[in-house]
Amino acid sequence: MHTTKAVGKGTGLAIAHQIVVEKHGGAIAVNSTLGEATEFLITLTVKGG
């Protein structure tokens, strides 16, 4: 993930990355078209119980 902010000064996306990727082993992908739309895809694995 890329950011121009200092360490510890995360944005919402940085916090989402910590939760989804680092804590839950998921993934976040971004599809964006300049001036039109941005789509965030969040993938989590569901473990059977």
C-alpha cells in the first residue's frame, strides 16, 4: 500500500488495510478510472466451523 502520510498518521484506507490484510489475511484491490469512479474490492476467507 502506498501513502504520503507519516507512519502512525494513517487514513481510513490504511486502517482498513491493517484490519483486512494484516489481521485477517484478506486482500484489498482498487479499480479506478480518473474522473469517473473508484471501486474497492475486499476479499476475506470464510473458515468453516
